[in-house]
Amino acid sequence: IQMTQSPSSLSASVGDRVTITCRASQSISNYLNWYQQKPGKAPKLLIYAASNLQTGVPSRFSGSGSGTDFTLTISSLQPEDFASYYCQQSYSFPYTFGQGAKLESK
Amino acid sequence: EVQLVESGGGLVQPGGSLRLSCAASGFTFNTHAMNWVRQAPGKGLEWVSGISGTIGNTNYADSVKGRFTISRDNSKNTLYLQMNSLRAEDTAVYYCAKGAVYYDSSGYWRALDSWGQGALVTVSS
């Protein structure tokens, strides 16, 4: 299953609302996870099952979607949110990730 | 607190072999699936392999099938990745990641909820 994210990179300012999309090459129901990765660090799980916030993740992060189209939204961007974001399908093996979306400061 | 510590990375020649280890603590190791995920320099994440908790069922990415072998020793709380016939394109940071399962009335969902700091593998002559 191929996962395609868009955009691959984006520039935004603190306080902005940001949306990243992820499309699966076939229906994956809601077996979709989102991760955040900062430079030189391991990825961190943000959202599982398309819309469920992992414990400890700020509520400004939200996820939605089902089937083939999914979105990650940051409602009000904070300085610590500048990072790369990856979607990942857990519908079937082999698990696959999107190519990533790099969020940079404008 | 969950801790995952990878070791065994390094420089290896093309065609060579290397074994990565991941020492786990802070959770009941034998009840969780474990995974290896890699990231080539400047590139995105690629899931490499996974192994279930007790039975030890394994799965692999097509790019490593037949060359890499995942295993675990539940008595030592340790995950392994044996990498043979290494290629330049296997150069990456290799992360060990713990599998989580989330349940509700509709079913269950899997994700990778804890990650190690990574081990760098460089394949070069």
C-alpha cells in the first residue's frame, strides 16, 4: 500500500492553522497513524487510528479521515511544532509510511 | 518508563553482515510486537520488519526480504536484526520501535508508540 503526503514541505507562522494530507493507494479504513520527527531525534507517535490523540499530545493536534484520504491538522501552530510529519498505514504488512511533510517557519 | 536502546551499528563493506540489538525495559516485553524502522540520510522513514510478542510471527519489507532476519529473546528482553548481503542502499539509522495495540468496541488498531534513539549502519567500501 502506497502512502502519499502533501505538501512535502510547507512554511507557516506561529498561530497559523496547518493541514497536512495523506492518501492511501487503497482503502485502509482508519488504520492510519501520524508521527512527528524533529531533526536528529526519533519519531514520536501523535495520532493513532486516524483520529485518536496519543496520551500527552497537545489537543491542538487532530486527525481525521477514513478509507483513502486523511488529514492532520494543527489548530494553532506553536514554535515546538516545526518538524517533519509522517503518516503510516497499519492496515496490512508491510507497513508503509508517507514520504513526509516538513513544516518550516515562514 | 519505556526504554529502547539500540546497539551494534557501524561501518560494513558491501556484501557484509551486521547484527543490531535493541535492549528493552520498562514494559512487559513478551506481550508486545516489536519493529525495526530505518531512515536513510536526509530521507523519510521506512518500516523494515516486525515480530509478534509471544508466537514470534515475522514480517518484512520487500526491500530486505531474504537478506534480513528479525528475532527476539524474551528471556533477555532483547530484539535483534541480523542483516546479511548488505548494500549501499541499506545505509541508514535503524530504529527499534515498540508496537502498541489500541482496543475499543469496534476492533483494534496498531501503532509504534515508543522508539529507541537509533543506530547508524553505514555500508561502504
